[in-house]
Amino acid sequence: GYPISKAAIGRLVSALAKEVRDLGIAVIGLNPGFVISEHVLADAVDNASHGWNIENGNPPTVPAKAVGYLCTHDDPLSFTGTDVDASALVADRQLVSSVRPGAADAARTPGFDE
């Protein structure tokens, strides 16, 4: 399920980064965190929020700003092979006015991510 595919993507990022680093290609995993998407909002309205606290989520601009930052960074290879937490990156670099740095953990449903 989800935890297995998430782990596989992490391994893929690490392995592929090693393969293409000498070509100057950065391979970066991005953990978008808990994003308040249309799907999440629809579930919240229908009272089917799966135990998510949507007040802990971030708007889609947070991972978007993280992608923009990584794509235009002077040295993207400094991030290669890593899994970057979008919420933490955006908060650290103050790329948007309001970020919930813990949003990566906010969507965890007990027993689902373990």
C-alpha cells in the first residue's frame, strides 16, 4: 500500500541520483506535506475527513513554492538524492507568509502510515 510505495519512491530517488549526478542532473524527492486540495475539502464537507485535521494543512501554493525554489536554486545538486519536506523548506526560506511546518505529519491516520 501507501507506505510501501512511499518507501520505494525514496529508494528510487536515492539510486537514480547516484546514477545521474555526474551528468549534472539533480533528482530530488518532494514530500508535499498535508495539502488542502479540492478532494480533502470535499471529504471534510461530507464529514468523511478520514481523521485528518484540515486546520493543520497547507494550501497547494506551499509545495508549488518548494518546487519553484528547487528548480531555480543555484545548486540543485546540493539537494540531490534527498526527500525534501516542502512545508519545512518553504517555512525555512520564508517563501510564503503562512506555513504550517508540521503539515507533513498532520495527515497521518493512525495505523495507516505505520
